[in-house]
Amino acid sequence: MFWSCQIGLGLIVKISGSSSRLHSSLHFFFLQAGLILLQISTQDLASFNTLRLRSCAGEFVRFESLSQLQELSEALRQRSGAFVLGGGSNVVLTPVLDCLVIKVQTRGVHVWAETVDEWIIEAQAGEVWHDFVDLCLNNGWAGLENLALIPGTVGAAPVQNIGAYGVELDQRFHSLQAWDLHKRQLVEFSRADCAFSYRDSVFKRTPPGRWLITAVRFRLPKRWQPVLEYPDLKQHVQLAEAGADVTARQIFEAVCEVRRRKLPDPAVLGNAGSFFKNPVVSAARYAQIKAAHPEVVAYAQEDGAYKLAAGWLIDRAGWKGQRKGPVGMHDRQALVLVNYGGASANDVMALADEIRADIAARFGVALEQEPVVVT
């Protein structure tokens, strides 16, 4: 199959052994009983990923209704693979994607269930995460305020098991519904089924093209308690002044203020947030690093291991604010890799590999990146 993302060029689509010439600004469709069910086209993806990388999908479809699920599975059966794209905030897209790209755009939020102690709120996968958190607070459903301003969609949140400022998604998670693109059936996942761990889940460990998360449910407590253990919140002036009367909305606003102050806005400077995970090392290895670097930032874990601050390691190695061509590490947050303009996946991965090698050589620690590379 030959195609081009450049508007105005011819597009060759090979179907059932024959070739047809189409204009690249037009689309081709799957038909059933005379009705258009799916619309598939080529798509420039530069505006569909927060790193703003140059990328093009040869086949791109918008998922907007559960009525499309069977046809999506049929489309995948005829292809070598698929990738489910949410907000594009945790991906490194290569210049040409050979798979079918499914852009999730479903919408809707409602109270799925209610008990004496909590609300169970269900949100469709295409909801913008930050807007969903804001909507919850507007309706009196507190509990997600520490996760404000995280880019991406609701459906992508459990894949990464997002977390920030002392709260992890799995702490508020109830269940989710996902479509098995291979077996063509809706499947319910409990918290245990998702096998959550630090920035990880069963979905992240499963090859792309198997699961399409359609809706996610959250357990939000009626007897809400603020989570303020994170240093940036402990030291926040407005929250300190509020004291015991602090509200979830005040925490939401404080988190937004801190994130805007410390992290670059993807709409202004392309980035995928924290590029590397905080590495976890044994107590013995931590003792060795601590002896050589007494000021190392680390957090003791329940199992006796230590989680090292990847940002501190990268900063200590001199990478903060360093630029390599069109990419670099942000000058205010060493953990954030940014695209200054015109970068490709190769530029991003070249810098990431260089940093990984340097950290391994200096500290004997292996850094693992958070964003998924999509080819």
C-alpha cells in the first residue's frame, strides 16, 4: 500500500489485489448494508502527539461510538496491527506508522453507582483527563484533584497508571471496560485484573492492537480527606493558609499552579512530561550511591528498596538545560525532554539513549523511559 500525507498528491490504495487511485484528501470506507460505518484516511499526526513529532499514519480512524467496535475488529483482521491513540501524551511516534491508528474520541461522564461511602463515576475513554477531573469537582466528586493538568485522555490513564503529587490512579480506580479487538467482545477489568504497578499495567505490557479501553470507573469517597504529603503541596502558601479547611478545589488550583510553574506547556513547547521513570534499586545499591553522593534524592519503599529521583540523577549528570539539535532536557525540569521544533523520533531516541548510557556509567543505574515508541 502506497500513500502520502501531503495534501494534493495522489494516493494509491491496494484493495483485494487491485489498485485504485484516490486523492489523498479523500477517504475510503468500510461498508455494511449500504451504511458507512468506519471512515479511514491518511492523517498527519504532528498535532496528535504532545511531543509534536513529525509523523504520518497511512490509515487513521476515529473511534466515536460503541457501534463501531465490530467493524474495528474486522478492520484489524485485515491488517498487520493497530495502535490505540488517546491524547498522544505518552508516545514517541516514528515518521511513518504502518499500523491502523485508532483515535479514541468517545465522550460522556455519569454516576455509574453510589453507596453510603462513595460515588462510582464512569467516564468514556475519549474524555480529556484534566477536564474530567475539573468536572468531577464541579459536581462535588472529590479525590482526583492531585492529578490535575496531567495531559491525555481518561482511557489512557490506567494504561500508564498515572500519578502525581502523592496520588496514584490505582488508588481511586474501580474498574474498566475494554473491547478485545481479537475476540470481538467487551471485557470487564477489576483493579486486580489490571495488575497495576509504578507507571505500568497489564495494558502496557500487552502488544498494541489487542485492547481498546472504552470506559473507566473511579471510586470517589464521600468522606474526602486531602492528600498533602508531597513537598510542593506541603510548602504551598495558599494551602498552608487554608489549613484544616482546605478544599479539593484549592488543591486542584495549587497543583495546576505548581505544574505550570515547573513544567513546560506542551501546546507551547513539545514534550511528553516526565520522560524517564524513577528507578528502583536495592537497599545495598542505594547505600553505595548514597556513600558516593550523600545528597541523592530517594524514597524508601515498603519492600526495603529505594526509589531514586530520576530528575536528580539527570540534573547531577549535567543534562538539565542541555540541547542536542532540535531536542533537549528542559531548563526547569531535568526529567522533561522537549522538542524545540522539527524533531523526529530518531532525534528523541538518540538523546534518550545518550542520557541512559551516561546515567548507567555514572551511577550504575538503568533508566527506563515512560513514553511508548510507536512504529
